[in-house]
Amino acid sequence: MKTKPPIAMVVAAMTPKFGIGANGKLPWRLKQETKYFKDITSHASEDSINAVIMGRKTWESIPAKFRPLPNRLNIVISRSHVNDSKDGVLLYNSMDLILTALQEADYQIDQKNIGKIFIIGGAQIYNSFVEDTRVDSLLLTNVSYRGDTKEIPAMDCFLNWDLNAWKRLKTSRLKEYVGVDFTEGIVQENDYEYEYTLWERKRDKSWHIQLEKNIRH
């Protein structure tokens, strides 16, 4: 029996307040972190493709020359959308509707199954779905600023997350989940330090058995 595609939220956030943006843009330029995001969301088996789900503002924040994000099924959520597709991008007005559809056993795009489902922003979607039990994992890049204190980037967009409901997994589990190479431990770039982490929701034993299946998916 085919297992449901696992659902993860992917985000880079500055600790301790989980700031993720300023004026509708990323507050930093971290080339290695950008490559990590591309690699983990693109990596799938030959007969599968991963889905990336984002809100309209996140979609519009991506430079036009880089969208849709290649080698991934791009899905944009907006209340104003009529459920449709345009230029290879799925447009939906309901996150619940698309998550249900993507996890159907017979759902395919161009004869490919859905590998993993990644929710990639923005803040409203992150904050709304962090408590949704369909979300299996958090792929969180913990960012810290190490430059001149007078140059700390001003944040106006934050995650309202309580990680007490989640458990951080070992790096070996992260490597198994993403299936690509990345720099382990603290990465230093420009005036920032950051680390790639994987978190799972605290649940009962039966859920852990299902998560193990998803990681090997």
C-alpha cells in the first residue's frame, strides 16, 4: 500500500524570536542556505516529484526569472484564486483542499507520484499550520546574527511557534530525511551563523512508526 507523502514546513528563522522577514523580503543573503533549500525541496526519486506550497505574497517575492521553482510542483494558495492551473503552477484557494488532494493514493502530475510536500511560506501559513497534525516535520534553519550590533536587521515578520510541542532529531535523521549532502553543524556566512535542523511533532508510538516509513519514502 502506498504511504501518504510526508508534509514538512521549511523555513529559515532568526533566533530567539523566529524572525523571518522584513518589508516582505528575506533579511539576509545566504547562498549556502539557499542551495540547501533548493536541494532538499527538489530531491526526489525518478518516478516522483515534490510539491512546494506557498502563499501569494511568497510567490510574488520570488524574482520572476526564478519562478516557478524548477523540478518541483509549484502550488500557490490565495483566497482570490479559482482552483486552476496556469503556466505549470497550481492555483488553489484552500490549503485543506490541496493537502487532501496531494495525499490521495492515485494523485499524479505528468505520470509522477508526489514524493514529499513542503510548505514554504509565508508567515500566515506557517503560523496557521504549525499545529495541524498533518504536518509531520519542521525543517528549520536556526539563524543567528554575529555582526555589528548596530547593523542587526530589523524584522517585522515572525513565527508564532512553540517548539515545546516538537522534538529536535539528530543530524543523522535529518540526513536520512532530506537525502542530500549539506554542511553539518554551524555554518558561517557573511555576518550570520546558522544550522540546519529537523524537528518532529511529539506524538504516540504508532505515529513514530509511520514517520519512519515516511523518512524512507
